[in-house]
Amino acid sequence: MDLLPTENSPIAKKHGFRSLKLVNVDFDQEFQREPFGVDYGRLDNGLVYYVRSNSKPRMRAALALAVKVGSVLEEEDERGVAHIVEHLAFSATKRYTNHDIVKFLESIGAEFGACQNAVTSADETVYELFVPVDKPELLSQAISVLAEFSTEIRVSKEDLEKERGAVMEEYRGNRNASGRMQDAHWALMMEGSRYAERLPIGLEKVIRTVSSETVKRFYQKWYHLHNMAVIAVGDFSDTQTVVELIKTHFGEKKSAPDPPIIPLFPVPSHEEPRFSCFVESEAAGSAVMISYKMPADELKTVKDYRDMLAESMFLHALNQRFFKISRRKNPPYFSCSAAADALVHPLKAYIMSSSCKEKGTLEALESMLIEVARVRLHGFSEREISVVRALLMSEIESAYLERDQMQSTSLRDEYIQHFINDEPVIGIDCVLKTIEPRASATIDGLKNVVLKINNLEKEGNISPWDDEHIPEEIVNIKPNPGYIVEQIEYSNIGATELTLSNGMRICYKCTDFFDDQVLFTGFSYGGLSELPESEYFSCSMGSTIAGEIGVFGHRPSVLMDMLAGKRVEVGTKLGAYMRTFSGDCSPSDLETALQLVYQLFTTNVTPGEEEVKIVMQMAEEAVRAQERDPYTAFANRVKELNYGNSHFFRPIRISDLRKVDPVKACQYFNSCFKDPSTFTVVITGNIDPTIALPLILQYLGGIPKSPEPIFHYNRDDLKGLPFKFPTSIIREVVRSPMVEAQCSVQLCFPVELKNGTMVEEIHCVGFLSKLLETKILQVLRFKHGQIYSAGVSVFLGGNKPSRTGDVRGDISINFSCDPEISSKLVDLALDEVVRLQEEGPSDQDVSSVLEIEQRAHENGMQENYYWLERILRSYQSRIYSGDVGTSFKIQDEGRTRVRESLTPATAQSALQRVMPYPCKNQYTVVILMPQASRFNLLRSLSQLTARSRDAKILAGIAGFTVLATCLWRYSRKS
């Protein structure tokens, strides 16, 4: 398999690679073992360090402490202790107590979770920080925190008791269908090895009862400096100064004179395949997983790297086939993919997984195995190889072009992987597993399928792959270019606005953030909110059905091959008030991306029987999966209480799907993308106007203008979605059948923003939501130790996007917890919100929130996505009146005014103004609980009736996927 085509080959000419050339190399040449382009060394005490200067993003540093200690080192009475140590690191050390590390890092803008976190896996523990370095002392302080983690974690009885609840809640959060399936497959894969019984989350008994002495013993036994590395990648003017800081904070620390050697734990091979039929009543659907185990590869020579690229090409080609099969008549599965990943130090695996219809696991398994056998017998076709070669070369070229623009966090992760070396193990093995909500497949059935395919392969009774015809061009006849009617320069945002001859408005901003990235999105007012209920369900399926047929003039399976070697992604969406399209491409592929947009506007999608059948099958399976999910009743009750029984929010039922008219769905979709004069398109990225403008004029300006207006909506006349927050106090428990007890809480308050100060109020709500999230986490996790995480979200989406009128919505606090104490924690959260309303936050609370927001803003200013969103929102803002520069300026000034005026007193006043005051006068709480016995249910209902009669919750709960393809880096984050 040749990785690169000859320079004069058709594939090279067609895709026009700018940077990749054929070179002669010695395949036996070994790579240097020390990392390239980084200050690398080892201190006298054994600590390894990596320091590199990198300016993406500016004035930021990505830091890490990598420790070669994971859950596989635990003894039976320590199962879960490695993860507990990781939690305790942020809780208390020699210099810090009571989560002061978290408070300090937040005070400099490093938000807990996003910028400061840690992960424990079977083989290692990694502590990560992402901190500003615009002040000299900040980097030194952050490195000192990592030094505390290395040898100074405090493990007292009090510290441990405070953190048990958070760890236990993390454990409970994993005991859902997805977690159980992952655990079961992990145990099957690792059977016979220590890894099988050393999941990082540990055992419930250990989490609840382990002593501080046991935790301390594990920490002192394994946490030694020669098992650790410090990584610092950031916007440093001088890397040697950073090395000296590491030496200052770590150099005086000592390791034990004779630390234990970290043992290796092999995974034994097995002669025969292992089979498992896993029945999971809460599963999101039926699935098949095939895992081939083998020794982990060592990347030592050029040949090793070539083999890795060949492996990547093989997986790409196989996945292309799987996708095409999934789009055939009566497909054996809805989706299927193959991947390779490292499992643990000595082991890697090839993993094939598919999702299929209920009772379809044997058919899916047979199809997967036949395709593997077909490749073994016949290989891939020349077209398949050329497609994946182009795809791989495009990815490599993009990485090469942006080699100097990598994010510091990505480079940090590379050095972490350099330090944490994988170890090989002998053996090549296979594990097959099915997952079903109800039993249908059997072990014998799985074995028979494997035997059948083996026999077909031996006999050669599997035909070669039949390639589809792939057109050469996306657009057969190029359109006549349009022309520019009006051009406006907006200097304050560095953007140019064009009005084209067909009425489409284009706003582009040239940036140099990334050499190989161009983003765009287009929107037009008028969406599903304008439809009568009788048409809503059919038209809401328009994107899904049309997408299966091919909205860009070609079927998805064909378009996939046509786009090989090009970095182009374009998608569509039908929303409540808008219809949109968006894309992501490289500058060299901008023409292709614009061709797809042209095709979107000029293609009439007509539903075919087979495409519709596939879509509706997938939709019905999704609905059935939701009905098995314990959170469905919870989410449905939320919508019902918040928004009534409107068809916009009512859960989709099987009966609704069976009433969908595919012809009407496609007609509606076609109409949404027919009139270019209603669309505004925003483009950001590495654009050369001398090259981009002719392409924009040809493919966007060349879209024919509709002879009569289609969907011309005045945004002030668009309908608002039904939204009426309950006026009384509502507390309700929703009970669902569960395999294992889960509990989720949603606490909601109404929000009303006045039109006259709308810009400032929206910014203010953003600050208040972050303040509430920080304080709830401090109280429920850091003070009481009873939750793992808390989230605060704001919903303002039920209002029509007009220029007038107040905006109503709600703000919600959500967390999961022990079912037994859920009501108590609700009261604690309510008490904290009332306290903030009556006493106000502290100066430190306000300064931390301001710092977190400012650091996020600074990071965003260096990203194309951020500018795309900012300009887009300036067009869609209530204050927009024809001048996007002014709209942008007003929003920016509003943010500045809120920042400058935010004090404990003004934050307190805003909490009283925006939310009910006191908040205990009007709120809703919905708690998801396991279904109780009949007696307990009657008792709880009587207690509930005495308390309240109504209920509500904000926002739905996202469903989980059957199994992530690469679940193998099995880890737990703090």
C-alpha cells in the first residue's frame, strides 16, 4: 500500500497538495528517544521536566504533573484509592486547606473543571492546569501547586470525610446503562489480569469506609518523584526561566531512598474467542462490539511510523465501507465503525462497534465479519485506496501547515504521552459482545455466525467489493457569477459586508489565527415556530430525511468519496426561528465548500421509499431508546410543567413518527433553502480576498434569485414559543424504574429582563449564572461534600426575536446526589441563593467571576469560532438595525459597563432584580428518584401532597450513546 502518490499522478493533481513531497527515507532509521523542540531533563531527585514556548493562546500556559501511578497498583482493600488521592489533592495539601487551591486558581481566572482538573486511569494519574501568565508571579504560583500535589497532599481523617461524598457521587453517576456496559466489556477484555478488577472508580465499600491511614499509605508508597514529570507549555519569553522555577519548587523535594519498582501486569492471551450477550434494560439500543487484542506497538523506527499510517488508512477504508453498507436497502445496522486504541500499557485493540435495530445483533455481526473477510480475500479497490490516501494526506498537510499554531494544551498532552510509555504484551486475541435491551441473541448464535463466516472465507465464497460510480465534479455546470451591489467596511471589527446581486448578504473577516481554517455560517429568519401543529412533525423531520437523500445534489455515501482529500464540512439545521447552514474548510477547499452551498440552494430533494424507511427506522429506535432511559420521564415532566403541552416541547412518540409525510417534509426543506435574498452569511478565517471574492461571487452570487419571495419574514412578527413559568412554589418527585439508584435534581427560578437595558441585562445574567454555579459548588461539594459537580444554565429561548418587549426565561441549578439527601441539598442550595440575595457575594467571589470571564474572553479573541459567533450574534441582536458594526459596538460596550459596575452590592441588587426576591417565593424543583415499592410510593406521595401539588424542571437530559468507540482510556476526572 503506497502512502503517497507520485507527483504526476491524477490524485496529486486533483487535490493539489501544497506541502507534501515524496522523499527517500531509511525505514530502519530510529527516531531519537528524547522529545524534539522542548527543554527536557531530569532533576537530581528523579523528576522529569518538559518546557516549551508556544504562543497559542497568548499569555497562557498549559501545565501538568504526570504520575505513573494508577488503579492497577491498588491492593484489594485499596480499590479506588488512587482516584481518592487525586480528589484530595485539590482539597488539602501542606500549604493549602479547605479547597483553597481551587479558590486561588479561580481567583486568577483558572476555572475549576475547565482549567484545573485531573484524571486517574489504570496506569497513571495526571493533574492539569491552564493558567494565565501575564503577571510574573502567576506561573510560579501555579508550578508551586503542582509541587504540592507531588509530595504534600494532606490525607487526614477530616479531609477524607469531606471528599467521600463527591467521590461517591461520581461513582453513582457511572452506575447507569452506559457505565455498566463499559465495565462489563472491560472485565471481559481484561479477564485473567489484574486490570479486570482495578477500574479507577473503585468499589463502593472502599469509597465509603477506607481509612485515611490506608489512603496515606498508598500515597506515600507510590508517589515518588522519579515516577513523575512536570510539563509546562505556554507563552514563555524564556524557557530557561521556567526550568529554574521548576527547580525552585521541586528541587528540594526528596524521594524515599528505595522506592518500590512499579510492576508490570500482563494480560494473558486466550486460544478461543470470548463471547458475551449483555442484556441491559436501560440500553439506548442494540449493539455489537468486536475487539481484537494485541501487543501495544512501539514507535521506534520510520517503518513503525509508516505502519501506523497504513493502519490508519486501513481503518479509514473499512469505515467508508461500513458507512455505505449502512445506507443500503434494509441495512444490517444503522451505524458501524472501526478504530484502534491503546487499552493499558501492555495492550492495544482494534475495535469494531455497530448499533442496530432490536433483535438485529446477529445480522449486524455477520455483516461486520463478512466485510473483514472480504478485505482479507480481495483487499481494497484502487478507488478506495486513492480515497483514503487523499483523506490521510489532507489531514497530514493541514497539521503541517498549522504546525506552528498548535494549542499549548495539545502539545502538553503529547509530552504527557511521551513520559507515560506503553509496554508490550505477547498474544493476539478476539472478544465479541452484543448489547441488547431484551435478550434475543445467544452465545451459540454468536459462535455460529463466526463459524459461518470462517467457512465462507476458507472456501473463497465472498465476492469482491462493488464500487459505486463517483462523479468527478460536485457542480456540473458552473453558474454565472453575481456582482456586488453594495460594500461596507466595519473597521471596529475588521470586517467587510457585501450585498450581492441576488440579495444575499456576506460579511467576512480575515484572520491569521490558523493558516488552514475558514469557518462560515448562514442564517435566515423563519423556522418551525411559524408552522401550524398539523404540519410541525412532518416538517421538523425535513433535515433528517433530506439529509439521508442528499441535500447537496449527491447521496451522502457518494459525496463522501467526492470530498476525499478535502477538509470540508457543511451542514444544515431547521430551528424554531431560523434556518441555517454552516461549514468548516481549509482555504484551499473554500471553492468546494461554496459549491456545496450552491448545490444546497439549487437541489430539489425528492423522498425515495428506501431512504425514508431507513430514517424512520432509526427515528423509531431512538424513541424506544428514550423510553427505556430512566431520565425520559424526568425530562418530559420538565417540559410539561415549564411549557405546557405544546407540540413544540411535547416528546415525540412512535404515533407521531408514523404520521410524518415525507413529501411534505422534503418540500418544506426545499423551500427553506431557495431564496438567497433572505440569507446573511458570515465568514471568518484565513481568507485571501483576491482569491475568495471571485469564488463567493460565482457560487453564492450565482445562486438564482427566486422569482417570487419565499419565507420573507419580518423578525418582529415571528411567533414566540409558549412559555409561562409557574407562579407558585412547586416541588415534585418523578420516579422511574432503574437498575441502580440514580438521582438528579433541577432547581429553577423565573427570569425577566427589561427591554430598555437588555444588552447589559443579558451580560449581567451571564455573570450571575457563573457566580451561582461557583457558590453552589462551594457549598454542596467543598463544604458539605455531597455532590460531584453542579451546573447553572440560563434559558431565554422562548421569546420571539423582535426588537421590542421584555425577555422572559428561567435560570436553573442542577446536580446529582444521593437520593436519600436530595431534598436536604435542595434546601441548602435555596439557602445559599437567598443568602446571596440578602447579603451579597464577597469581594473575592466577584473578582473571581470577573477574572474567569475575562480570561475566557481573551482566549476567545484568538479563535475564529469566537469571532464568527460574535459577528453572527451582532446581526441577530435585538439592537441590530442595519449596521452590524454599531450592533457589535453596543454589545461590547454593554459588557464593559457590566464588568466595571459589578461589585458585591450591584451583584446582590441584580440577583434581587432578575430573579424572584426572595427566591423562595417562586421556584420549581423536580427530583428524579428510583421507583419505590408500592408502600413507600404511597407514603412519599402523601408527604409530597402536603408540601406541594405541582412540579417543573428546565431543560431535557441528553441521552447516552450505546458505547463510545474509544472507551479504553478508562479514567476518572475530578
